[in-house]
Amino acid sequence: MQIKKSNSSYWRRNLIYLSVLLGVWFVVSFGCGILFVDELDKYHLPGTGFPLGFWFAQQGSIYVFVVLIFVYVWLMNRLDRKHNVDE
């Protein structure tokens, strides 16, 4: 069965979006929360006194994940309209 060029470009772009967004999530959650925590702990959140590395490990990665969900929805809606598969 032959896959249409439009379908293959749609899914290729979708996989690129997923790869980039998951890469960002990995860097923020694993990198900022575990690997770079010592460097980030040199800075504190204004008004709270919490070290930045601690904040990323506890809350920051969750906030970034929620923002990435909205970014993915926005990107996919735009891609759907481009390929005429929107709702």
C-alpha cells in the first residue's frame, strides 16, 4: 500500500515536534532537576529563598511539562490546518 506524500510529511513533522518537545522535557526534568542541580543551586528564586535546582526538581519540571502540552496542541492544530485534517 502506497502512503500519500501528504500523510508521510504530516507524520514526519509530527514526529519532529514530539522529538523536540520530549527533548526539552528531558533536559528540564532530568538535566535541571538532577544533573545541573549543583550549578542551579547557586541561584535562588526571588522572594522564596529556594535554590533554583531544588525548585526545578520539585515543581519547575512539572510547570514546563504543562507548558509543553499547550505548545504541542498549538503546533498540532497549526499542522492539522496546513494538511486539511483539522476538526
